[in-house]
Amino acid sequence: MNWQAEFLDNPEIRLTFDHFPFFQKQGIMENRFSFDYQHYDSSEGMPAGDRELVEEARRAVARAYAPYSKFRVGAAARLRSGKILCGSNQESEVFPAGMCAERSLLFHAGACHADDPIEALAIASEPSERECYPCGQCRQVLLDAERRQRSPIRIIMSGAGGATVVDSAVRLLPFTFQL
């Protein structure tokens, strides 16, 4: 797989991935997937609403229960009404019975606030030497939530003082499972 980064107006970046160049010689079509995202080196450059969500996600990290992995994660979501919900990862001795911060938040929002769509969701972690990205299960559940509410969710993945932002979960999981 080949990839190329194209720097647009800072903080926007476009990534392009070329899939299967080896197979092109064998008559299989080569495809291209690209997406745009924003990267902020510091929270000062972020929109105020995104900064607020990142701070709420950081506060949610303190409520994480992660005695086994020692990797605490917090998530915060802003609903269309303006209400902010938070979630954190919760581990269990019976692996894999624990729950990621993003999914605990999304399931709570779906069960208790189904008529108030999520507009944006921020993720933070401790340790936070780098940005915290959702796992594969969380990416699928984020996409499921978007489909259910029929609107995209802005995702803010923070860490190390900065953040990467995508305008929809489909940017994080382009080849999704669908029934």
C-alpha cells in the first residue's frame, strides 16, 4: 500500500492511500481512498466548542476504571440541544467484559437521549503522549450511531496538547460492516 500526505490550508491535511498496486498487473483494478481531516498542534487553535469538549473528555478520564491496562480514556459528546454527556472506560477482571469510553457514552446517549442527536464527540486519555484514537469496535459503533441519527458526528481525537478532527465516523472506517 502506498500513501501520500497533502498539506492543504493548515490545519487541514488530505491523506491518500493507493490499494493493491501489485495486483494492477494481474488485471485487478487499483482503487484510491482519500479523506480530509484537521490537525491542531495545540488546543489554542481549536474552535471554542471543540476545546470545551476536549476539556470535558479530560475530566471524564478521572472517572475511568482501568486497573489492568492502566490506560484511562474519557469521552465527551455535545448533543444538538447543547447538553454534554461524558463516559469513561470501565475494565473488568473478566476480559473482554470491559467497555471503552466511546461505546459507554454512545450506548448511554442512545438509551437515554435518542431524540437528541450527537453533534460532536471528543476523546482523551491518560497517559496522553499521543492522540487517542478509537478502537475498531468503537469506530463501528460511532458509525452505527451516525446512521441511526441520520447525521454525522464530528470526532475530536486529542492528546499531547493537540488534536486530530474528522467530520464523520465514516472517515475512520471506510469499509464498514452493514447488514
